[in-house]
Amino acid sequence: MDPVKTGLVGLRFGAGLAAGRIFGTENEKYIRIVAACDMKQDKADAFAQKYGLAAYYDLDTMLASADIEAVMLITPPAGRAELIRKCLRAGKHVLTTKPFELDPDEALSVLREARERGLVVHLNSPAPHPSCDLAQIRLWQRKFALGRPVSGLWETYAQYHETADGSWFDDPKRCPAAPVFRLGIYGINELIAVFGKVRSVEVATGRIATGRPTPDNAEVLLRFESGALGSIYASLCIGDGTLYPSAETLHFENGTIRKTQVRPIGEKDFTEVKMSLQTVVDGKIYREEVTLPAAERSGSYEFDRFCEAVRKGPAPDETAPETIAEGVRVIAMMAEKEQQQLNDR
């Protein structure tokens, strides 16, 4: 398959993503970035010159180019659905990132429009297809009749030394329960994939070391319609030498699954995913362990599958728009809860 000729929009984070994940890597077999677009002209010009790309300063002008098949849209989440809609109506496929949107209705609407138009919209979380770790969870659920979900615990952290800069990171309406919104969204999407729809949300936040007006320490409690509970903890103020560790524990009526994404200290990337099951078989405790490739874990960018979907059409097992929008609905509930807390102070 020929690589998809792609325009990169949004260079604040898009530049690092392209430099680290696409240029000079095997992913260039799937994605060929041919243009860069940013409202800051000097930033667009410098990036385009460095990599030999066309430079654009607004999305509409870039979308008019017949040389561009897809848009890699790395912009702030608020209002991103409308930008995706512009891309779709220009006949372009879209590769974007988490958090997907702030408005669940807009998220669902634009994802359904993409399907109606036969165009591809992929993001890294939730994955466009069941990831290898999710597939393993579902395999164990069936194989060992684990029963109904009871609780899910997910956490990650890093240490940022941030100051207020007037960006969307400083705005609780655009960045609700900030650490969970920025990092914990992976956990929200992973628990939804296993436990289903969320009934209600509770939010606890704190500011410990950040210079921003938004929190750097947060936990969200999810009550699922099934009766299961979920806890998502994310922090931007823990510095133990480990970057973005991800630990997940899933309790079911008849067993427990644990998952750890491994990133050795000093390494840039995750190297593997370790998973374990504990249950009871014939009256005895039974354990099973697997190690999976990190490249196919939940939360990774699947450039190869994006290329395949563009060239051959979306696969039948693609993540449903309703599942993606459910994660956005949880974010909206988080934002409402946090705003209530701010108003009560």
C-alpha cells in the first residue's frame, strides 16, 4: 500500500509527534507528511523548511490541495469535531488524538458523518480496533467465565513543572480535572471498553506543585450502569523516575486481571505489556501470565491500520462511534462536576 499523503495541522504537539513517531521511522511506510499547517506562520515555515514540506497557515487553504488525502489533526479538543467535519466535507480522512472532543453530541455526530461518507477517522484512544491487551482481556473473560465486572482501578503519573501560559491547559472548562483529562483519558476509555456505559461521575482534585490555575492531582470515580465501579487516578506532580507508568486492575465476580505497561527508566518508549489473570479452576487458584508487544497496546497510534483503512475501507470491527462518544460524555460529566465544586467554593 502506498503511504497516505497527509497534512499535519497543529504544531504545538504535532511537531513532536511527527518527529518522534513518523519521520525517519518505519511508519513512513504508512503516513507521508507532505504539508504542515499552523496559525503561527513562523512556526509553520520553520517546520516545513526543516522537513521539506508545503506550509499553510489556515485549514481551509490546506484542504483545497488535491495532493493531500488525509489530515493529521493535533489541535486542542474543544471544537475539534467541527474541524474534523471540515476535513470530511473536503473529502479528507482524519487521524487525530485524545482527548477527542468536549461535546459528546458533536463527537457522535461527526463520527457518524464520517461513516456515512465512507471516510476514516482514527484516534489513539480509544483505539480504532480492539487492541491486543483488550483482546486478551476479552479472551480471559470468555475462557474462564469471569462473570460480571465488579471494579476497575487505573492510574498513571508524571512530574511536570508548569507555569500558567494562557493556553487551554489553564482553563477548567476546556481542561476539566486536568490530569485525568490530559493523561487519564486512556484509563476512562479502557474501562468503558470492558465495563460499558457510565451512569455517574464524581471528581476529586488538588493543586500541589503546579503553577497553573488548574489542578495537577486528580481522581475520578465512575459508576457504571452494570453496578461496577471504576477509579481513574492521574497526577502531574509525582517524580519517581518513571514516566507515565500505567497500571490497571480489573476485578470480576470470578477473577482478577492486572495489566502493566512497561517503560524502563530512561527509555523513550514502552517496551511491552505484562498481563496476569488469577481465578479459581476446579477449586484451586489458577494463574496465567502473558507478555504482549507494546506497539499494539491501548493508547498507541496505529498508523498501519489507518493506512489500511484509507486504502481498503474501514474494517468491520472498528470501534463504534457510540463507544468513542461515551468517553466524551464522561468528560462532559467530569467538567460539570468540577464546575459545581468551583462554584461552591
